[in-house]
Amino acid sequence: MSKNTPKTEEDNGSDPDPTKIKPYTWPSLAKPMKLPHPQKRSVRPLFSILLLIVFAATVSFRAVLRRADVNLSLSLSAWSPQRKTHVLSFNSTLLKYASVDISEPRAKQEIEQLLEGNFASQGRYRTFATWRRFDTHLDLRARSSNSIQALLRSPRFYRYWLQFRTVLHDWARKKTSFDPEIMSDLIRSVKLPLTNNSKRYSSCAVVGNSGILLKSEFGKLIDSHEFVVRLNNARTTGFERNVGSKTSVSFVNSNILHFCARREGCFCHPYGVDVPIVMYICQPVHFVDYTVCNSTHKAALIVTDPRFDALCGRIVKYYSLKRFAEETGKSLDDWGVARDGANFHYSSGMQAVMLALGVCDKVSVFGFGKSGLAKHHYHTNQKAELGLHDYEAEYAFYQDVIERPWKIPFISSKFKFPPMVQIVVFML
């Protein structure tokens, strides 16, 4: 027997006492056990069960979170039932009113008359058939009863006339439809004809004409952009330190070209004959000026798509209606009287900003704003604003472009707004 084995009463030769409980002294219990300790056998199954419980709880919790996330997203997009009803009712009214062009019936009638050759109501265009720029020639032998020289039309006139009818007809046909995707088409309709490539400009500066630019010293910053847009032929000579000198495109309304058409050779190039012009049409009859001037311009003369014009018109009218309702509390039906609805129009600057948003990766806006200490235009002595524009509504639009582009109506959700900054001048 091993020395370490404890002796029992039997080993000592004494009889065991049947009344005593014999202690359980199996030798192996005094040695390290090879089998797991009884406590370890009980912990391991418990630990496994706990792991399974934790795993099941985690999976269930993640599933709940996913459902909650979906429900939260849906609720954020659809709003609560009470909020949804109020907001959509208000916005749908604004959208409805903003979608109506009060001047459309008048414009449609004017287009029909022009296509028929009727210029009776077009002011100086009443003499369209004898306009000297159509190279008419004089037959000195032909005189009317009241001794007024009769002018005979040249073949050149008919070429202009056919071109005029063609571009007006195409423009009028597009004007009848609204396209929320038109912003995504600006690369094709404007950028491609200007540069012969479809790559977006890396950086663009849209330079407004506000007098707040004076003493701003933004010239170098403006010229550092790849693409610089200037408005309505505002001159830069003498103002280079504040407004820069670089011009990539001159963005004008057709009234500007109308005045240029009076000049010999239809000169309309304050930034140089190689600088292209992008123009939106204010009046259909201005296609007369476009037809003549386009034949003499060395650089491109591009007319904006009327569907792009319509989009700009709806957006500005939406913000103007919203501002009118919030500030006056009056019915939207009263807006047309207050804003001269038939002549209401967005500014050239607003559409130039829209153009830049469609063709640029980054947009910087200069010279948009006003101050009681500054002139209306930096290059003129004009002090008053034009009544047909609602500049405050346009400023609200710019603010949404910068901070809340998802709130801008009428534009397709597929279009992604590039980042835009408005360079502000503080007048001291």
C-alpha cells in the first residue's frame, strides 16, 4: 500500500463500528483529477447557453433596427400624416400657380403672327421687309403715287426670312412642353457647342453687375476660375481690380442683342469678337435680330432652349409666390396684380447661375445682392430696380441652392446640384 494511503480501522485490525458512517476516502480524490472539475462541467454548458441567448438577441435587435430604419426613412420622406397634408396642400397650390405662364396666350398669338409674316404690331419691325440690313436695293424709277421710293427685296432678304421662320418655329415647338430633366441637357445644348467636348468645367464664376462689387477687389479671384460668365455686356474696362477681366461667355437677354443689331455689323462684343454669346429670348420678334447678327458673328451665338427658360420662370415664380403669401397673407390670386404678372420675368443673373449649375463642378457667385450704400449696377448710374424682377425671391432661391437644394421645385431629383458659394461683400 502506498505511503500516502490513509489507514482505515480495518487496516488497524479493529472491527468496524457499524454505527459509524465510513468516510469516503477514495485515493484518487486526493490526487489531481484528470476529468474536469465538477464546477467546470456545470459552467461550460451555461456559458454556451448564454452565448446562444446573446447571439439570438443581437440578431433580433439588428432586425428590429433595420425595420426601424426603413420606417424612419419612410416617415422622414413622407412626414407625419398631419404634417404631410399641410405641407403638400400648400406646396401643391404654389406649384399649380407657378406652372401657369400668364403671358403665354399673348406670346402664342405673337408667334403665329410672325410666322405668317405679320409684323404690324411689332414697332420698328413693321419695316422688317425694307430693313437696310437685308441688303435691299433701290429702284429709282419706281415711285408710288405719293412719291415715296419703292424698295425691291433682294434674294438675300428671302434667305434671312426663311432662316427666321425656321428658328422661330423650332423654338416655339419646344416652348410648348415642359421638361424637368432639361438641367441635365445643358452640357449637350450649351457646353458642347462652346468647347466641342462634354466635360464639365472644373470651376465657374458668375459675375453679377451689382454695385456692391466696387471696392471689393475680387478681380484676381474671379479670373482664377476656369469659366467666367458675365451678364448683359457689363463692361470691365476700368473695373478690372474689382470685377476681373477674364470672360469665357457673355450671357445676355435678347434686348441686349436688339440694341446691338442697330449697330453697323451688329457689333455686340465688349469682351472681344472671339467671346461667345449665350442668349435667352425675351420676345419672339427678337429672332429677327438673332438671324441677322448670327450671320456676322465670328464666335458662337447660342439661344437657350425654351424649356430651360420655362424651368427658370417656374422656379422664380414659385419663390415669388411663396414670399408674397408669407409677407402679405393675401391670396395667391392677388400676386399677378402686385407683381405685374404678365410682364414678370426672372433676371439674366438667375438664369446664368442655373446655366453654371448645369455645366460646372463648382460655382462661385459674385456681385449678387444690393446695399443702400451701393449703386444698382457697378458700371452705370442706375439706382432703381426693374419692377419685372423679384430679386428677393431669387436670393431665397440662391440660399436654397447653397444650403437646401432638395427644396427647389420643378427640377428632376436625378439632377445633382454642384456645390455653390456666394461671395458676399459687406458695405461699411
